[in-house]
Amino acid sequence: DFSDEQKHYLQGFVAGSGLTQLLVNGRASFATALGLPANGSISLPGGGSEIPPGPEAVHYRAQDAQVAAGKKLCPEEVAKRKKFPLDQWNDLVQHSAEGKFPKGTDVLAFKYQGLFYVAPAQDSYMARLRFAGGIVPSFQFRRVAELAEVHGGGFSDVTTRANLQIREIQAGSAIDFLEGLHDAGILCRGSGADNIRNVTGSPTAGIDPQELIDTRPLSRAMHHYILNHREMYGLPRKFNIAFDGGGKISAVEDTNDIGFSAVRVGQGKTDSDGQLIEPGVYFRLALGGITGHKDFAKDQGVLLKPDECISVAAAIVRVFIDNGDRTDRKKARLKYVLDRWGHAKYIEETEKVLGRKLRKVATAMCEPRPAVDKHGHIGVFPQKQEGRFYVGVVLPVGRITAEQMRGIADIADKFGSGMIRLTVWQNLLISDIAEADIPAVQEALAKLNLATSATSIRAGLVACTGAAGCKFAMAHTKQHAMALAEALEKRIELDVPVNIHLTGCPNSCAQHYMGDIGLIGTKVSLGDDDDAEEVEGYHVFVGGGYGADQSIGRELYRNIPATELAKTVEKMIRGYKANRTTPTESFNE
Ligand code: SF4
């Protein structure tokens, strides 16, 4: 008697294990319970023959072309060519055995295994994991808690890519830590450096009453495609992919290099050749999102069937591998190929790799996305499965202790289906809870010092790692975020959802440009003299948004010391409240 969520997970496991036929033949009742087809074949989306084969030694080919054109590869590319970082496992084993951290280009190489040496901010590794669509079964959550406790700082951070990071891992623990993850099926290869990061999807996929499509099979298929295709590693620069299914909580896919957005196409709609489109749910394709560079992903006028998405994503990545800039890392992201070529040429090159034309359809032929609930990741909400609910748990700026993780895994097992869903809003959902059990879940969470409700200010608070753990940071973002929430909650009430994003440097991991209020760290001089004291502070932006409210925030104040931040943000919120023309007018209006 499996829940939908358990069925889904087991189906994927069975399909992925290659045991389908055995199970269907040998254990008919088990197969029936899982909802497996009688003939024993399961097709995962994108698993068809259309996926183009990976070119041999593709990295070298692209680099050779740029060298032939008289360009000098950047040092990172030279190092990648000397020794492909995925082949440096043994170097990592040796470093770990000798209790040594990496130096030089080995720092980049070890990020291919998910380990970031974060000196000088901290003399330790940070590990970034991978979970397809941010969905984590309870046994993996417990394993991460255990490893964080034994080898790390005893806590994890939920990231803005619906992922987990563990900090304070010592050099000698590196291999035990990674092997512990791998033993539990958590493979974090490529979670850092020039690779495709954690594939994100709608956090309420499969349980959301308003979703157009369940994105879980797609994020899983993409996740496994990356893990099992060697040429998907060693790109010119990092790369992000997201699937949004049209549910209550946005996957903010428009901030990704490839954003797939589910849309419905009704009767009588046509493509750009005037051909009738079969009504149904499709994905629109957007490319080039990188909000730190003030760009959202742009719609390409392409409409894809769900089972075309993986092969199209693979082809897009291959075009990037061949044509991304390997001589200047500041210009190496996908956006710069798009700027250089124009979007139409990029799609043409993708079509060449695919060997077929893509379906071109104007946005006007598609129905608008169902509305997003900006703070729909916090609170108790009904699922599409009758009588079942998901609860969104508040995690202040994403931090969670090992003890809390174990407690959450226990709650998910006892009251839910054993699944934990991380969100890009740095919190998590526990799904499949019976209505009668909600008070017990809230009580169990309270014992862990966690809640399912928060003020409007705290519910939308997002902060990157900051100076406590990142060498690029100009400010202690997480600490400042917590102090800001505490101060504002005492001084002002807000009746609409507001998102406040604090980012420590222009890399913009917390995407300050898309926050209603966005803050980017800086150093502020307290005087005009050369020896004037410098303190941590922020430039302040207003009016960012995503999805239907897509907009890049504009700078309102510069050089506000962190100690003055609460006063400044309070002034902004009071200004908004006094001047809005409708009760829900957005900050960018
Ligand atoms: Fe570090 Fe900058 Fe990213 Fe913050 S935004 S985590 S400071 S790189």
C-alpha cells in the first residue's frame, strides 16, 4: 500500500536499477503495487533515442579550436587539460590520508568532487551535495546529519539551489565524508567548479493542486543524465538548469542558464508554421539567466513536449561546451555566447546537434502560468491528494543542526511519506501528512525549535554564506539577515509577502537583484581620511522580482553600514506602506 510519493521513488529506483523485468516477472504483486506496466518497461522522460551521442574528448576539441584561433587559454583551462579533474580522485585520497588541503589549481579540481577548500575564510572544506529537484529521502537526510556531525560543523545549510552544504570538514576527513555520502547514494560530482549544478525543480512537484505537470521525473532524468555523461563535466564555466511545473512555489527557473517553464496550450493554437498544436502541457524554453549579471533567462520561442526536454538540454550544453569562452573566465558563462551570437543562432546550433528543428510557438499561444504564492513555502497547505497536506518549515537563512535534521527525518517517516523537499527559499517542506496529524507535526517541530509560520519579513529572508565562510564576502550576510529580521519584527508589521535577499559580493549567490529588497555587501568607510575605519555594509536595491513580476532591482542607497541597515529598510517599508495605491501593489510597481 504505497503512497504516490513512495511509488514514484520506487518506480525510479526500479527503472534506474535495471531490475524492472525481474521484478515484473518474479513479483507480480509488487509490480502492481508500484503501478509498473505489465510488459516491464518503464520509460523515463527524455530517455529516448533522440539524445545525441557525446562527442569524444569534447573538452579538448573546444579548447583546441580556441588555441588555433590564437587565443591563450586561462590557467584553469590549462589545468583541466593537463589532468581532467574527475580523474583526480586518487589525489584527493592522498591529500586526505596526509591531512593536507589542496593548493593552486587542485582547489578547483577538488570542487569536481563537491569539496570546496574555503580558505582564508575558514581553514576547512565546504561540501556541496546534489539532490534531483531538491527532494531528499529521510535516510539520506539522516546520513547527511551524521556526516555533518562526525566530520563537519554539526549543521547544514539549505542553499538557494534547493541543496545542502556542510561546512568545517577537516582535510583528513575528506574521503570518509565523501565515501559516506556515496554509500548512501548521494553523488555530488560536479556540484562545484565548471559543471552543471544541482538540477532544481518545483518543490511541490506531484503534490500541488495547481501544478500543470509533475517535474520530478524530469529533474531526476536530468540529474542522472549529468552524472552518467562524462562530457557534461568541465564546461567553460558553471551551468544551472531548472524545471518549473506551474505550482504554487516558483522554481525561479528564469534565473537559470536553462529554464524550463510548464505551460498549457489550449484547443486551436498553432505553431509558427501555422500547424495546429495538440492541446496539452508543454515546456517553454528560456536561456541565459544570470541575475548577478542583471540578466534573466530569455524565452526562445520554443515549445517542448516534456519528453523532449532532456535531449534538448543536453544539446544546448554541448553547444556551450564547444563555443563557450575558455580564455576569459569573466566572459565564460552561457550569457556571453548568447550575447556574441544572438539567441537565434544559438537555437540553430542546438538544432544541428539534435539533428532536427525545434517547434517554434509564440508565447501568446500558451496560457499564462498559474499564480505563484510568494510565501507558499511557509505554512500548512492541502495537497492534490485528498486529505494530505504539506508543511513548509521555517529555517532561518537556511541553517539546520544535525539534531534538527534527524528530528525532521523522523517526522517525515512517522507522519509523512519519508520525503523532505528543499526549496530555493532556503527552507524545506514535509509532504503527505494526514490532516489529523498536523498538530502533532507542529508540536514535534516546536520541540526541535522549528515552526511552520513566520512574519512576512522572516518568511522571505534569503542570505548567502557571507564572510563567516566565503572568501569573497564583504559582509556577514547570514548574521546581518537575522539581526535585520529581529529588529524589523519589533518595529514594523507588514501585511504582504516581501522577499529580502542579502548577498555578500557581486557573485550574487542570494540573487539580490530579484529581491523586493536586495542588499549587496560592501566595505563602508566611516570617514574621508585614509585611515578612517572601514566597516561592513550594503548597497540597497528595491523592486526586483521573478516570473510574472520579473524585474532587476534598482539601487536606492549606497554604503549603508550594517548597523544602520534595519533603520534604512524600515524606512523603505514604511514608505511602501504609506504610498502603495492598492493593498497588494508590488515593490517594483
Ligand atoms: Fe560568497 Fe559572494 Fe556567493 Fe556570498 S555571493 S556566498 S559572498 S561568492
